[in-house]
Amino acid sequence: MANALYPKTKKRFMAGDIDLLSVAVYAAVVNVSGAGTLYAYSAAHATLADIPAGAIIATSPALTGKVLGDDASFDSDDPVLSAVTGASIEALVLYADDGTSTYLILYQDTGVTGLPLAPDGSDVQVLVDAAGWFVL
């Protein structure tokens, strides 16, 4: 699977239903091809509940330093996930939580520095691309 914005969330962006600066956004690292519970991207997925809990290896604190660029990009500080253990990590998912519901934003399994990764209890810093997480 290539990197993708989740289509249902793209529709919400186009409708003006999402303000990434006002909702909490998180990065979750997921197991997609190792042992144990796996996650398989689907364009039909919309909420965090669509990802099996066992496939989510770790989740960051809410992203800080969020910025919307003039080029329609979304950027933030590099999140750090603390003391990561569990199955292998091959992808990451950005999701938002508006206090009422969660929604999946971005699936990324290529071009992520340090992935795949076999967690060993160390902290994992996700390095956000210099151009940001994504551009609409």
C-alpha cells in the first residue's frame, strides 16, 4: 500500500468540517506485516475503531507545533512515542480526536525514516518530512 489520505476524511476537509489546529491529532504506529494482529489499510476506514487494537503498537501524545502552510500542507513538531514495545512497526497513522469521535487522516508506510522497526522499549521519535505530514 502506498501512502494515502483516508478518503472519508478528505471529504470532511472539503466540506470544511475539520480544523486540524483545533482538534487533537495523534500519530499511531501500527503492525501491518509482522507477527500478531495486523492492520490492512482500506479506503473505507474512517475511525480509529477500524484499526484492530492489537495492531496499534504505540500512540504519541497530541501533536504540538501544528501549522497549516500556505501550500495547503499540514506540519507539526516531531512526535516522540515513549518506551515502545510490542510487535514490529511498518506504518503510521495520523488520526484526530475532536472529543466526540475519532477520524483517520493519513496512512503512511513508505518514506518514513526508521521504519520498519522492531521495538525494544526505547522511545521512538517520528521524523516529520520537511514538507510536513501531507499536502492537500
